[in-house]
Amino acid sequence: MNTLERPKLIQIFRELASEIAEKDFSHIQEDSAIKDLGIDSLAMLELVGSMERLLRVRVPDDQLVGLETVKQLLELVEGRIVQQPVHGMSTP
């Protein structure tokens, strides 16, 4: 499995969240509670959709239910990142 390093993944989250919510989220840490960020459910779906497109992953909406922290969301996304074949090579 090919995963991004966690600092890069949280930076992606910060940038996308800031863009979507039009707020400065540069202070967000992994233990930040999603509800405390002021991101409503529609913005959260937009944020996850942007992460899906950027990282080429698919996160089923039902798996978003009950997420409380940024860390939980990042772990969910990390678990969905799959190594892409390179130049016709198959994955082992």
C-alpha cells in the first residue's frame, strides 16, 4: 500500500478545509474535533469529495458517520489509498 506521510496528508486537509470553509485552518491538528472546526455536514462532504479527487480514492459516505476527529478522518482516507500501477507494472 502506498500511503502519504501523515504531515502531507494533514496539510492537504488544512488547505482544502480552508478553501471550502473560507476560514484559516492552518492551526488544525490531528486531535482537533471536527465539530469544533465549524464545518457543517455539506462542507464535510465537499471536503471529502475534494480529497477523493486529489488522492484518487473513494470513501463511502456511510463511513463518515461518527467521525469525531481529524485523525479519524485522515486514518479513513489513508486506508483507502491504494498503490497505482506504474507504467503497466502490476502490483505484487
